[in-house]
Amino acid sequence: MLKKIDLPNGETLAYRKHGNGEKVLLLIHGNMSSSMHWDTVMEKLPEDYTAYAMDMRGFGASSYHNRFDSLRDLSNDIKYFCDELKLDKFSIAAWSTGGGVAMYFAIDYPEMVEKIALVESVGIKGYPIFKKDENNQPIIGQFLTTKEEIEKDPVQVLPILKAYEEKNKDFIKFVWDNTIYTFKKPEEERYQRYLDEILMQRNLVDIDYSLVHFNISHEHNGAEQGSGEVDKITQPVPVMQGENDLVVPKEMGIEMANAIGENAKLALLPNGGHAPMEDDIDRFMKVILEFLA
């Protein structure tokens, strides 16, 4: 059942709750998705867990009253969400873009976070969008840095914006089939529900801009100087990384685990792509529950 909660900043977050156990787990979705994409994980959690999965601002059924420029803005939304529900100590599992949101949350509110499971997460240097040549091929080393540039990107952004405008589920399904569900696809009825949720996204340019400028490393990523805040992540951090992820390269996961250091534990998943909860839900649950124990 989808619930909603009003935040002090004027936004409203929709969320799903599952279970009534003592262990609290916050589930943060990725780009082009929503809380619904955690449905199979929530259903398989043991009885000693209570899980909360929210639609972040501009996704799913949540509001999008104000645009944003940083994943930290979404992290602060989640802090308001937790305050309203009086959640003060929990672990986090975060998928893809949600990993960047979770890392900011752990940096800014360390006393609230026990562990952070980063699932095919964006790396500590963000996710670049390169300029394209006359053949729409990326020009490596030349980055798009403004929202105006990103909105006009002919490969990664414009086609998705057009599909959203036209409610073109077939195109979105084509994209997911070829980039995310590369090992196993959801059964059709559930897949259609996911596609309906994806088409509700209204913040694509803000998210892409925020990913380009996300950089908590000590280096420059081509668009933003690193803040070095990766050093402030002190919680245990399991990093789940598919060996064959076409969205987040394996090297990003390895670099992230190395940068976090002794607090990180890397799990490389063979025959795994960008959606390990779909590739093999039983393996996913076994790995993540062992991490969070």
C-alpha cells in the first residue's frame, strides 16, 4: 500500500512500508525507477525487518515542487522523511543513483546509519555525460556540465525525455532490456507496473546534472572538483557490483570500495548486471542479508 507524508520543505514523499520487525532498513531507488522496484526485495525480507522504500522527489507518486541541483537535496528530503516517521537508527540499501544519495546521507547524518549496502551504485566521482560528435559518439574528455547542455544531449537524455512526454513504454522497455535487464527480465505483469512507474519521472535533467556534479573523491571528475567527503563514510559499506553491469562499470565499484577503504567489503557478482535483485533474487537476498547481519 502506498502512503504519503508531507515534509517541512513543502515536498510530499510517497512510500511503501513492509514488515514490523525491530531491524529497520531504508531502501533508496535509482534513476528511472521508484520505490516499486524494491517490491521483490521487500517481500523476501525476514520477519525481523521493517523496510521503508520511498519515491524520491520527482519520481513516482512523490511531489516535485522544487527543482534541485544535487543528490544532497534528495538526501535531505530523506532526512525530513525519517524525522517525520521518527526513524533514528537504520541500515540503508541503495541502488544505482540512490547510492550517491545514500552516501551523502551517511556523510551528513552518520549517527543515524548503521550500514550502507551500495547496489550497483554510482561511483564516488559521479556519472559523466560526454559531449557528442557529428555521429553522436561520445567525445571522451569533453563533458556536459550545465542543465541546458544536458537537456539537449541527443543520446542519453533527449530520447528519454521524448519517451516520457509521449508515454512510450515500448521505448523505455527497449532501453531497460538492453542496459539493465540483461540477464533476466521481470515477469510481464510486474514489468508493466515498473514501466508505468518509470514514466512518472519528472526530474530527469536535474538527476543527470546532479550525477555529473557528484564527486566526493579527492580528484577532479571533469565537471567538478572532488570534495574529499568519501573520507567521512565510516559505516560498514558492502558494495555489490555485477561483473557485467552495462550501466555502472565494474571499475566504478572497485574504485569506490578501495576509496572507502577498510570499512568497505566488495562483492563481485558473476553473471550479474545492473539489476542483481532481478538477475537472481535468492542470491541477492543471501548476499545482502549476510552483509546487514
